[in-house]
Amino acid sequence: MKTKLLGALCAVSLAGPAMAATCTSTSNWGPLGPPGLEVFGHAFGSTGSYLDCYTFTLSGPAVSFGGVIERDPSLWGFDLNQLAIDVTSVSLFSGGITLGKTGSLFDSDSSPWDFTFNGLTAGTYTLAVASSITQEWGIVPGLVGYMGSIATSAPVASPAPEPEALAMMLAGLAGVGAAVRRRRRA
């Protein structure tokens, strides 16, 4: 019994930071459709952990998708004790930013280069990009960073048959039923 309680307390303490994260930079995009498209990014000049927050509103149900790519000179073969970046996650919070904190966590994606968030409704959301900058290099600040984009579109409804198609299907079933009935009598 004590083990279950201890496990539950650990889970709550670990989930706490994900539920209300402090943003290190904020931007307000305003309405983002659907449909909508926004391009974003950040260049860094010093080491540290960052959480960049971008707030937007949706006017109706939507699906959002996008990606983030790292701009890291070490990937180009330079080895000069420079800054290195690691974009660790992209999260979506429902609600805007108040007092430097985001709303409640809607969903998180640990593969930032390709993310999708489904089932969005009208309202305010905050896209949070978490990154870590390591290895001090002061020669060219701002060379390390990330770039990304997010798009929204209206969700595709599951195809429902039109009334005319239902009427034709029922007429066809009635015809098949009549043919089977005739064969049984013969």
C-alpha cells in the first residue's frame, strides 16, 4: 500500500512541471485560422535551457501540424567549441500565458521536427518549444537556434452518406429482397 502511495506521489511531482511551465520568451500571434500558417524561430547567444511560448487563437475546430529544425553549426562539420542546440520537445497548452505561465497541457510531442496536434476546438492555445543550448562559444552569437512553422486546417469530417445515396441503397436492398423472395417461391 505504501509503495502505491509513494508511486502516485512521484508521478504527481514529475507531472507538475509539465502542467505549468514558465516561458523564457513569449510571442502573441493572434488568430491562426483555421486555416492558418505561422513561421517562428529563435537565435541564441548563450547557454541554458529555454522554453519559447507562442500564443494563438482558433476560431473553430482544427488540426495543427508543423515542424522545427535546429540551426547548429556543429552539424556542418565545424568543431570550434561552439554553442550546440537540442530542441527537446514541442508542447501545446490550452489557454494563454498569464504571469509567465502557460495553461494546462493539451499534448506534447518529443519529435519536434514533425508534430501534429488533433482535436483542437475554438479558443486560445500556447505552443511551447523547449530547447537546451550547451558549449559556450562567443565568436558568433546567434548562429545557433531553431526555425519552425505551424499550420492549422479544419478537421476532415468522416464521410457521411447523402440522403439520395441512402435512398438508392434502400431501393437496391428492396430489389435484392424481392428477387430472393421470387426465387424461393419458384
